[in-house]
Amino acid sequence: MVDELRALVDKADQARAADPNFIKDLRKLIDTYNRAAVAPAKPALFSDEFRDGDFTAAPA
């Protein structure tokens, strides 16, 4: 979705279809959400991949 939004903003920028400050604000917002998807703000407190395949018993 972020890539699609970035493409739309690029297209609007090239066509000068919106105020440059608005385009700039949109790009900042896109970058904010793109970074959030790559690196979550909070670290995981618990993580388990259940590699042994048995999720009913206490995994090793």
C-alpha cells in the first residue's frame, strides 16, 4: 500500500496536481509509515516459531 501511495504522490507531483507543501507532507507521512512497517516501535516481548511443530505442549 505504501508503494502504491508513493506512486500516486509521484504522479500528482509530476502533474502539479497538488500544492507542493501538501505533496511534501504526504511524502513525510509515507516515510513515517514505511519505517514503522520495517522497524516496529516496540520490541517483541515474546516470540516463538514453534519449530518442533507441537504448540500444545511447552515448546523447548
